Amino acid sequence: MDVIVTAGGKPSPGQPLYEQTNGGYKALLDVQGKPMIQWVLDAIGEAAGPTRVVVVGLPVYSNLVCSRPLTILPDQGDMLRNLRAGVDEILENSPETRQVLAVSSDIPTITPEMVDWMISRVQESDHDLYYNVIERGLMEKRFPNARRTYLRLKEMEVCGGDLNAVSTAAVKADNPVYDQLIGSRKNPFRQASLLGFDTLVLLMLHRLTLEQAAALASKRLGIRGRAIRCPYAEIGMDVDKPGQLALVREDLARQKVL
């Protein structure tokens, strides 16, 4: 399966990681001696399932490597346009491609096994969107100080993952809600309001199950979506703040010692 790695974004003055990046690309932050995105590319390259990789959001001269064929495309302005540029690049070379992995560049603790696990989940069915959620207990056990934002459902509290899968048709579809949902990805209540007042009410009353949430979102967006209870906290351990950057640096330093 082909993989798109979204890597756009330079923190602006006043944003949490501005001082760490000095106005540069977040994806290129140093993590234990190499760019943060390189850890992600290494995991993808060592997995059995990926075929080729498209990084979108960085200059083509970025000093990145991958054992799979690698293409680097410049930032298109926002995450949705970056995804579409990645899909266009993949379809130009493989027009028959129906689904791709979509991976964020800021989850450096993922492993090849996790990438292959996700590919296996996609091969189990034929959906437009496969979205990982991680239960709070699992997340806090693995990363006690991660300070993630959790969504309280009827049966559990979850945070979103950053290793997912999407159909090429869904990415290319002209749906104005997509931009709004992606722009609100750190605000679950804002996303729920975009999907409908009834969804927001059920969420606020903690009466919405994971399966119901996936069904409502699929209906409103006109896609077939599948929510997956992910067993890997690393897939949800993205780096948005200095404390999270320090956490992944310490975690990967311990792994190098072991």
C-alpha cells in the first residue's frame, strides 16, 4: 500500500513549538540526532506492506531517506490540499490505487509492526476512511504525561490517532465539510457540531458510542467510515507542544539504550 506522509507546517510566533523550530519546519525538529519525520520514514521503510512513499509539505531538497521509493512535494497550503497532492502523485503512477495510508510526520515513536498492523486492518474491508482511536487508559499508561485531548463517549474516553487510511476517491471528492473538520481536528466538540446538532447533543450527554459516532459521521459526510480501537498508544503520540517533544525524545533515547 502506498503511503502519504503529511509534513507541512511551520509554527508561527506565539505557537507552542515556535522557539524549538526557530521558524522552521516542525517535521524537521531534531529527535535523538535525526529529523522527527525520519523516524516515521524509517518505520514505514522497515515495514513489509508499504510500496512507495510521498512526503507532502517539505522542500524537495530535504535531506530525507527511505528504503521505499520516496517522492517529496512542497507544501500546498493546508492538510487537505497536501493529501490531495499526495493522492494525485500516487494516481499518476498507479491509477488503479483505491486506498492509501495517511501518516502524520509528528509520531516518531511508531514502529514497522504498527504500520503493517494498520495495513492489515485496511485489507479486512472496503471503507473510505479508517480512523484510529486510542483509549485514555492505554494512552496514559504508555505516555503518562502526554497531555492529549480526549473525547468522552458513552463507553470510554478516546483520543485520535495519526496513522489512518483513506480512499483516493474520498480525498478527491469536493466536500466543503472536509476543510472544516480538518481545521477543527484538535477540537472534538467543534467537529461534532459540524456533523450535526443531534451529534453534538449526544456527545455532550455522553450517550454516543464509538460505533454510533462513526455511523453518524459517515452519513453526514457521504462516505463509508470505520473507527478502529487501536492497541498502540504510539499512533496517537503526536508532538504539538514542547513537553510532548521532550517526552518522545526521552522515550526514543531509552529505546536506543535498550
